[in-house]
Amino acid sequence: MFEFSSSDIDEIDALWRQCSTDHPWAGWAKPGGRNDEVWIFRRRNNWRRFSLIRTRLTYRLLDEKGRVVAVARRLSDLLDRVEGIPGIHESVDW
């Protein structure tokens, strides 16, 4: 894994802030003391936290079990990937 640069972090924040209020990307956070992972939070019917990591050529979203669920060459492509992760449109019975 590669570390995120400060410009990567700025871009992640800018992308998140430009999302509409109904976009499934609910927020993000950088775990304390780590520069090689960013957490992406998703909302709607099923809240989840994904790990965003960087490789030499891509950005990857990993689920809670460490499985790759989305790959993008640019951070801006992640907006579409978050919405496309399976289960986003399934209803949850409480």
C-alpha cells in the first residue's frame, strides 16, 4: 500500500463535500496516525464503513472483511463506485 498525500486527502474532502445530500457517501475519516488508509462511510438502508487504500496505479475500497469491492484509477471515480456496491438499494427490516 502507498500513503495518501496531503493533496489526496484534500481531493477526498472536496469530492465528499460536492456530493448531493442523497448520495450514499455519508462521510470519511482518516484513522489516527495512519497515512495509508482512509475510511469511507456509506449510508442509506445499510450503513457500512469501507477502507480506502492506494496502490501504485489505483484506489481500492475494501469491505469489513478486507475484500476488494471497488477499484478506480482516479479518486473522482469513487463516487460512482460507492453507490454501485451491492446491497445499497436493499431494504433492511428492523
